[in-house]
Amino acid sequence: MPEIAEIARIVHFLRIHLVGKTIKNATAIEDANVFGKVGTTGPEVAAALSGKKVISAGTQGKYFWLELDQPPHPVMHFGMTGWIHIKGEKTAYTNYYKKMKPGELDAWPPKYWKFQLQTEDPVVEIAFTDPRRFGRVRLVDCPGGSIRKHSPLVENGPDPVVDVDVFTEDFLKKRMRSRHVPIKALLLDQSVISGIGNWVADEVLYQAKLHPEQYCDDFDDTRVKKLYDSIRYVCETAVDKLGDSDEFPDHWLFNYRWGKGAKGAASHLPSGEKLAFLTVGGRTSCYAPAVQKISGRIVPGVKEDPMESDQEKPKSKKAAKAKSSGEGKKIQPKKRKSKVKEEEEEEDEESEEEKPSKKNKTTPGKTSSARSIGKSLEEASEEDEKPTKKSKLGLVEKQYARSNGRGTEDERIASSKPEEVGRLRSGRLQGK
């Protein structure tokens, strides 16, 4: 799912190719999800764009917008698979184009387009695409300088790169002390901080040396400062590089975290620390146990899944047992061959994240990003709409309270089960 760096990337292209130009015409298809769920229609979006001059393009976390010379202004969210394409420019990721069938790259408008526009001379053609239709395009009717004061942006927290005057160490400390949820859950809540998704949160916590499932109100001032510095460092670096993984620092967890269930995957960092995955409430976190040690209370029932390389991974449960008892040579391969193959296939199917391509240079001056973030529909949808008073963070609090045996009232509140969803993958997911 596009996060803070991808949004910065696309706004970079919009400022170069669209800002300052007048939109000659715009068209849009009707889509009850992309337009309808945020109170507008395809024709209304097309009408709002046609004939207008683009004054500026802005970003806040996972949202971005175009300021026009007259309201209303389009405010957009990519969801899981949304993207902006510019004819003649490769704005997306290398693997996106590699997966295209012959002839698709030159086709215009691109497949799965929702709206497209064309400017006056010099002509620029732009299209918003979204295969899985979790993106959102809405119209905000207000003066251009007040877009962020209106829904949905006003309900979102500060952007750690754009809003440096708001996102301060004291701001973060107050938010952490006012909640009782795992620190990663706090980081992912868009009503607290805008723009942080799964891999960014894992990177932030690794750089800060904090355990992802430790409760946010259990960290002392020293660790709060480490977390604040880490958020600023990771987000600013990723945005400055426009999400280009080729330019990410070599010591980042990002470079080694994508191999769960993959053959030949690294199970350790270059410094020797072993990697592992934690699963709580269906969400998976990658971390280094030797680095990110527990310093306070953590969520009960955390399941740790150490990452194993091909050399470390036993072929079957019997093989593991035999290996531990020194009887590995007594296993009959002919009898166990089909079972071994079946178990290996199951391990591959359980892989929740793929690793991104590191050879993905595609644009002049700025190279393309390659990230693969395997997320469930539930994770993808949580940033899809504006935060509400009954935010998902509140639901997390109730769920964890329930697991701690806190009161029957909390249990009743948290008794409704969230909708089960399958794990979906983005069309831009990368593979090295």
C-alpha cells in the first residue's frame, strides 16, 4: 500500500508536469467505490477538473490533492493499488511495468483508469488508476488554502515531514501517555500520525530499538526521544529519496525484511542479529529480538515466528526431531518426499511479504521505488477513510483490554468480531 514516500513521489511528478497548467478536458467513469463512497460521482469529478487551472499539489500522510483556481478541489487516497500515471513518464515502479503484457505499456488510457485529464498546450495527459478499487477520490468545496482544515484531512494527525512545527517530541509524548496500546498500533493510527504504514513502522521501531508490541505508555522519556528521532529520520529519508529503495541506507531493516517464507531469504542482518516476525490480531511485524528488547509490558499472546534460511530450516517435523536427537540419517527420503514437498509449499503460501526489487532506476533525476508490502484487506482499509471518534485505535485498545481480562464492560464492547478478510497483494508488489 502506498505510504508517505509513495505519496511524496507522485506529488513530485504532479508538481513537475501538471501544476501551472490548465486542464482542457477531463473524463471519468462511474465507480461506486472510488467516488461513491466519499459522496461524489465520476461525472462530478470530471466537471470539477475541466477548464480549471492547477495552482498547486499538496500532501499530508497518505492523502494528496490538487488545488484548482476554483473549488471544489480533488483530494485523493490511493488505497491499496491506486496510482497516478502520466503519459510518456514511468511514474510507477519497475515491477509494475515488468508485469504488463506486450502493448499495455503504450496503451492509453492505462488499464483500470478511473479518471483522466488532458491539459492545454503543452499537452500533458494524466490518469488515476486503481485495479482493486480501494482508492478514494473526493471533492472538497472550500478555498484552496483551507483544504487541510476540512474533512478528511482535518481528522488526520500531522505529517512527520510536512508538519514539523506540529509534530514535536512533546506532541508524541502526550499521545503515547494518553493511550494504552502497542506502540506499533499507535504509529499506524492515522489520527495520531499521518503517513506511517507497516514497513515504515517496523523500520522506525528497529532504528529506535523498541519492541513493537510493548505498550506505548510504558516508555520513559529517553525512549520517547529515540522514537521521535527515528520517526523523523526514517520518514524524511524515505521522502527525500521519493521511496527509491536503491538509495535507502544499507543498515536499514527494510533491505532484509522481505524474505518470510521465501527460498534463499536472509534470516539475519549483516551485523548478525537474527530476524523474527510477530503476529498480533492478524498484523505481522518484522523485528530483531536481540536489538528491540522489552523494557515494559507487552501484549499477551504474541506469537513469534523466527525467520529461517534454507540452511536452518528442517524439511519436516520428523526431520527436525531426528536432527535434534542425532538420527537425521535414518529418515527415509522416498517415504517422506511428498510430505516434505507439501510442507514446503505450505510455508511458501504462508509468506506474508515479498521483497522489493533493488534494480529499479527509471526516471531522470529521481529513481523509482520498489516496495512490496503484503497487507490484508483489513490493514489496507484502515487508512482508507478518515479517522473517526471511534477510531480503529480505540478498537485495538478494547481488544487488548479484553485479552488482559479487563472488566465485563470492556469485553462486551469488544465482543463483535472484525470481518475476516483474505490477504490481497498489490499489482505493484516487487520481487528481487
